[in-house]
Amino acid sequence: MSIRTLDDLLAEGVSGRRVLVRADLNVPLDKQTGDITDDGRIRAVLPTLGALVEAGAKVVVCSHLGRPKGAPDPQFSLRPVAGRLGELLGSRVHFATDTVGESARAAVEALADGEVALLENLRFNKGETSKDDAERGAFADQLAPLGDAYVDDAFGAVHRKHASVHDVPARLPHVAGRLVLREVEVLSKLTGEPERPYVVVLGGSKVSDKLAVIEALLPTVDRLLIGGGMCFTFLKAQGHEVGSSLLEEEMVETCRNLLERSGNKILLPVDVVAADAFAPDAAHDTVPADGIPSKRVGLDIGPETVAGFAAALKGARTIFWNGPMGVFEMPAFAHGTRGVAEAIAKADAFTVVGGGDSAAAVRALGLDESAFGHISTGGGASLEYLEGKTLPGIAALEN
Ligand code: 3PG
Ligand code: MG
């Protein structure tokens, strides 16, 4: 891989130069208060921003937040992120109220050496996510002139063929930031020759989202543990009734086929926590996976499953985990995710946690982040990397 890095750029000297940094500051916000509920992604980009500030660059940061529809939408404003970023950097972050307009140009113009500006949400502009090359290119033509060099440190977005990820680097000298480098370095260990046993834990709600990664991983892994909402489609494929649990009917056949081909590699829940309703205070009990009552909804894996998963994780030397085991945001249904996370943390293995939700779960459950080898900031991005797909953001840096 022939990618130039932040160190190469720093070696050239950046003092007084405008450096455009694509970050992934897509942090979760509290629906009521708008407060940032997990600032992990902001912290993750600090090594790159700190190095540029220290070297005297004029740092212009851009990012997306959520999925606005190509026009300004106040609920997706990056303004609160500018505040938090400033606190973490220990210096004021100038905020532009647009991305490539007058406010952005003025904010960049006013930067002194070693100062930081954050532009408003990239996705307030139709061109950012457009599938039309010309439309994306036209937006990149407006964004690129705000920098003299480009740093991609938005690992969580490298799988998106978006203007700021894919088209801007074609218009500016470009390098990979510290976070992108670290993520790629770690994930490449998993696609190379991982130490065995190699155990993968997958959760989250949809099988359809994970199908490609299951297909790609099945030949490589020693064990694949499946929990979360997606387990019910597999349980159905095993011939069990799943009540009103999450089910992707059209995926049942595919899951049956995967189970047949997997030998004994795939491990499914043997018990689940089934509730009256999808609610934090719903009545619930643990039931066997083949005895989910028809009116109940499975919201977590049960304790026997946690014990079985923990046993499989105990001897592992390499572990990758993506996706919560249950509705961990509700304390009654967080035991499965906590139990599995703790088993991963305890294992004498190289452990990688992939995905915004799993990373947020680790922090929300108050687990010690340092007990994990690496907590990826990318959900979709880390999965697509493991699938062996070409990632537009990485490919753009290679050219
Ligand atoms: C993420 O949260 O996975 C990344 O920030 C990418 O966001 P997206 O899935 O909306 O492109
Ligand atoms: Mg996503």
C-alpha cells in the first residue's frame, strides 16, 4: 500500500498552510436535549488535529453528522461538536455556519497559524453524497480550495464514495491521518494471518446488513457467535418459532444455507430474554431458544448463551466483535452485551471491537476501554474492510 501519511506532510512543513481534515465527527446526540452522548469519535481524531495545531497549520475540519437530505437541517448541525472539540483541544474552535459558502470562506481566511475551524455538516450539500460524478465533483471543486493539503482521518466514512472522501483527495495533495492509519493497520491483522483460534462475535439488528461479512468470514474464522436481533432469523432457520421477535423472513433460507455450510462454526443462542413489549419496563423472562412464546419479543440473549459464548471466547487468540447482543440501552436487556463484552475483555487475545454501537456499548456499560486491543470508530467501514471490499476513501489516498 503506497499511502502518504500525516508524518510525510508534517515533514514537508505545514506552518501557515491550510490543511483540510476530513474527520468522522458523526457522534450520537440525545434526542431530547441534543447533547453529545458519546464523544469517542471526537477523541479519536485528536492525535491528528493536535499534531497539525502544534506544527502551526491552519486546520480546517469537515465532517458529516447523521443523514440530512442535502440541505441545512438544524437537528444535524455540527455546532455542538465544535464546542466539545474545543474543550478537548483546549483551544477555541471557530465554527462556520455553512460548508463552502461565505461563512466557511471567512472562517478559513481568519485562521491564525495553529488555529482550528470546523465547517458545518457536509451533508447539508447535495453534492456530498450524490451518485452523480459531476455533481459530486462540482461540490469537491468548492470544498478543495479551502485547503492547501488534505488529510483523511474519517475512518468511519472511508467506505462512502462521497465528495469529501473520494473526490477532494483527487484535487489536493493528500495523506492519511493517524486514526485512518491505525485502523487499517489493526484491521489488516485480521485479514492477514490472525492467531488462532479466531473467534468473531456478530450482533445488531439485521442479518441483511451482515450477510456479506458472514460469507467473507466463514472460511477464515474458527467460530462465529451470533446474537442480537439478527439471531432470530437464524433461530427460525433452525426451525424454531420466534414469537414477535425481529425477523427477516426473506433471509431465512439464506441463513439455513449458511448454517448447513458452516459445519459447527456458527454458534447460536440457546436461551433468550423474551419480553411482553419493546419497552424498558416490559415484563420478561428467560426462555429456551426453541420455546419463545408466540406473543413475546426476544430482546437479549440469555445467561446460558452468555456462558456458552464466554467459553468459546476463553481460549481465543484473536477476537473481532461487531454489534450488541441485545437492546443494551435498556438495563433489563443489557446483560447479554455486558457478559459477552466482559468475556472478550478477559480473553488472552488480540481483540478488536468494530462499530459505533458496540463501541458506544463498551463505554455506556462503563467497561474499561483499555481492556480491548482496539476499538474501531467505523461500523460499516470496518465490516467492509473485513469483507475485502475496495474502500473509496482508502483507494483515493493510494492514487
Ligand atoms: C457511521 O456512523 O457509520 C459513519 O459515520 C458513516 O455514516 P453513514 O452510515 O451515515 O454514512
Ligand atoms: Mg453507519
